[in-house]
Amino acid sequence: MTVKLSLHLASPLNSLLDKRCEEKSMTKSAFLRKAVALMLAATEVEGRKVVLRDGAEEKEVIL
């Protein structure tokens, strides 16, 4: 199933999205798909500690 979505973003947010996509060599669509998947996973663990890892770097987040 394909869903078309039109977003109107404030200029600073759009610039941030462009920057992140460029850094990760991703399209905006791919970036937003991953963001939605992360939010879906985060809502499953709400109220518990979540640790995000990127190689040796680790960030702890309470959701």
C-alpha cells in the first residue's frame, strides 16, 4: 500500500530535515519512514528506559 503525504514544515525544521538527510545520504521519505517506525517502537516502551546506540556512542532516553 502506498500513501501520499503532503507536509508543510517551518523553514528551520525543513532545513534541519534537509541537513540530516544529506548527512545520512537518505531521501526525506526514507528518513520520515524511519522516524515513524522509531516512534511506533517508542510508544510500545513508554515509561521505560531506552538506550540508543550508534557504534561506541550511547544515549539513554526515558520515554
